[in-house]
Amino acid sequence: MGPVVGVLDVGSFSARLVVLEPGGSPLDPVLTHQTRLRLDRSLDEEGRLSSCGIAAISAAVAGGMAVAKDHGVPEVFPLATSSVRDAANAREVVGRVACDTGVELRFLSGRREAELTYVAARRWFGAAAGPLLALDIGGGTVELSAGAGGQATFARSLPLGARSVTRDWLPAEPPVRGKQVRALREHVLAQVTEALGDAKAELAEHRVVGCSKVLRQLARLAGDRAGKDRELLLDDLRAWIPRLAAMPSALRAQLPGISRQRAQQALGGAVVAEALLTVSGGAVAICPWSTRDGLLLTLLDRLPGSGKHARPAA
């Protein structure tokens, strides 16, 4: 295999290897490999990943790196997302995985994740889309990023991910009371409003785009239709929140767009999305690319002969 770039993205639900060649696109990778993980089940009450969870990460990393080596991929960026980064024993996890596999997992700061999400959104929508405000609801954090050119001029990361708010603000199963939903909404609104600060008025003129599986699944649930530009509207989403609050996870998993793995945190993600849409104007266009894709594209820009001089990935 010729010059390529690869990222092994270790998240809560999977470890996914994606490899691109020069001129390539995340839509058409030359190699992919995925190992299922359920790190959400491996966290104890103190936020520590269990020995079984760490062993699963080691096995997934070893498997992904072996596939890369077998296909002649010389270097892979081993990216660990917030499910590992925010664990109470993150340093232990990194050390154990390095000892088991010889691979040292790497973290990006929340701000850098936000910047890379913007890169992904800008490449997807293109320069003609004008100024963009990108929203990314992850498991542990929410990233906000904005700009008018190729790189973000505004980037923030907040501890408001779907997994985090579900754990901290909502019961695992119904009944979920209206006052619990309202308290979470108010908390998110306050946090986001503070994060936007003086930039809020300027960002009101930006096109709002959503770059996460949480937003993609909610768009499908709340009225997205095949053949149309994918969009999530505040009124459509708001109508679903009491319905999600009344459903156990098993029933949520049967809904369009809601995966079984993410069913328990679907309500938390929906409430966070509602607050974000309230602040940002009520509509978000869905982008299929996110942080990993922004990282891959940035690494491609750094290849010799690319003619680009992107900021380093980390």
C-alpha cells in the first residue's frame, strides 16, 4: 500500500480503524476494521474502567493494529475518545494498553476535538456554505466550533455528552419526571450560553450543522426523510422528548434511528440537542463527518506533496 493515513478510534461502543489514501475521502476509505466495545458497561460508580473493560480495549487495539500492519499501513493514530480520556483511571488504562500491545493511546483536548469537528464540517459543506457553527454531541462531551474559513476561529468543549448527562441527571429507566427533564435543559442552556459568551450575536448568522451520531439518530427519529437534505428541527425534536421519557430502553431501541447500544442515553441526548437548538436558532443540518474524519483529513493534508500545511493533529 502506498502513502496512507490511518486512525484507530477507540470509543465507548467500538474501536474503528479507518485508512485513507492521498486524495481520498472518509466516504471511500481504502481500509476499515471495527471491533465492538461496550465500555459504558465497564464503568463503576467512581467512573473507573474495570479490568475487563481495559482488557477489551487492549484486544481491540491489538486487533486493529494487526489489520493495519497486514495491509502495509505504516503508521496509525491511536485516538482514545472521552470514554477513556474521562475515566477516573485513564492513566492506568493507557499504561495497561501500552504494556499489552505496545501502543500508547493518544488523547485530544476537548478544544482540539471541536476544531477537528469544524474541519470535517467545512470539508463536507464546502466554502460556498458560508460561516458554520458545528455542534457535536458525544458520549462525554459536547463540542461547539465555528468559523468562516478552513479552520475554526471559535472552539469550546463542555461536559454535556449524552452518556454523562444521563448518568448525572436522569434515571436509567422510566419514570422520568418532567422536572428532571426541565432541570437538565436549564443546566445545558446555562452552560452553552456561558460558553458562547460575547460571540453569541455573531454566531447567530452562521449556518448550524450537526456532526455526531446522536444528532444523526435524532434527525431520523424526528422526521428526517430519505431523498431530502438531512435536518433536525427543534419543534419536531421537542415533541419526541416526553415520548422518550415514558419509554424503557428496550422500546426506545425499536424506534427509527435509535440503536440498541445508545437507547439508554437517547433521552439525555435529545434534551441536550433541544437546548443546543434553542440557543442556535431551531434547525441543524446533519453532517455525516465528525472529529475522526477531521483528524483523517488533517493527517492527509500533512502528507508530503499534499501542498497543504495543516495544523498538527494534536
